[in-house]
Amino acid sequence: MRTDLIRKTALTAAGLAFTGGAIAGPITAAYAASQSTPVSQTQSERTNGERELGVRYEAQPNFYYCGPAATRNALSVQGKNINVDDMAKEMGTTEAGTNSINDITPVLNKETGKPNAYHSVEISSSTADDKQTDKLRTDIIKTIDDGRAVVANIAGTSTDTDGAVHSFEGGHYISVVGYRDNGQSVKIADSANPDTASYWISVEHLADWIATRGYSTS
């Protein structure tokens, strides 16, 4: 049913063996330079089943900092501006990326100032079922309504609501900063490339993108 999402279940090829979230391939000038263009300037109230949070966006400074960068962008909706190098040290980030969402969640809790503000949720199957997708939708709405962003560890290739393709076969981290249509579509802040800093994706596609990995949520 979701034929536009392609997943590699075994990332064994050279350059695709990063399981934590480093982007396979060379660093491009587009995202090697840190950017500070905001994805969204304001935090809106929930109206007509939608809400967006204001993000002070920055691109990741190298190919393996997607975990710290996604976390920094997520925390920016709370008015926080934490150095990505400091977060990378806390997460144990290396050139192989950040190992798992379980390394992101403690940093979100620390910087949010509440030990139980976030918890990790796994989607361990190769694709998400309806129950997992519904839970993701509920979790996104609750977290954003609490004024926080979700951080998700994704892998594979998916298509956004405008038809653009986003491919991270070696793994990647993104922030979820908004929803519309009562959570049928969600807004992504993506640190990989400032030219595609934000886009909308269906929650079904996002759930399948997260499958085999996990996300941090309230």
C-alpha cells in the first residue's frame, strides 16, 4: 500500500553500514555550513486540527552530526540554543553517527529540565502496522501540544506530500515540529540540507521511515 517507500533491511554495503544516523556519502557545501534560517517564526495555537512550533533552524555542520543537530532544532522550539558539539559528546556521536534514539532521549530530558519529559518509543518491525502508526500520530500531537518537538531516527527512502524524495539509506535523525489534518500529515525540520529544511510527510510514511528504529516523544 505504501509503494513509494523503499527500505533496506540490511545496510551492509560500504558507506551504508552506519546504523545510528550518519548520512552516507560525501559532505556537500549545502549543509556543511551551519545555517540559522528559521523554519517557522511563530508558535501557533491548535486550530482546525493543526499546529506548528517555531524553530530556529540550523543545518548540521558535517555528515554525521544529524543526531545532535536534530536535537538542537527540536530544543530550539522551547527557546533553547545548545551547542551541537556539547550534545554530540553527551550522545557519544562519532563519524558512524549517533547509535540510537536511546542516546537522544536523555539529552532532551536534561536540556528540557524535566527528567521524564521525553521517553523513547521503538518501532521494531520492518514496517509500521496501524497500531504503531496511530500511536505515533497520538504521540506527535501530544508532544507538539505540550510545546515540544519529536526527534525521530529514520532509515530508507520516502516521499513527502509534495512528491519530493528524501533518501537516507544509512540512517538519519529528524525533528517533527508540526501537524495538520489532526495528525494525518506532520512537518519535518531536517538538518541535512537547508534547501530542504522543512517539508510535510504523511504520518503513515513517517511511521514506516522510523520502522526498525525509534523516536523520542513526550
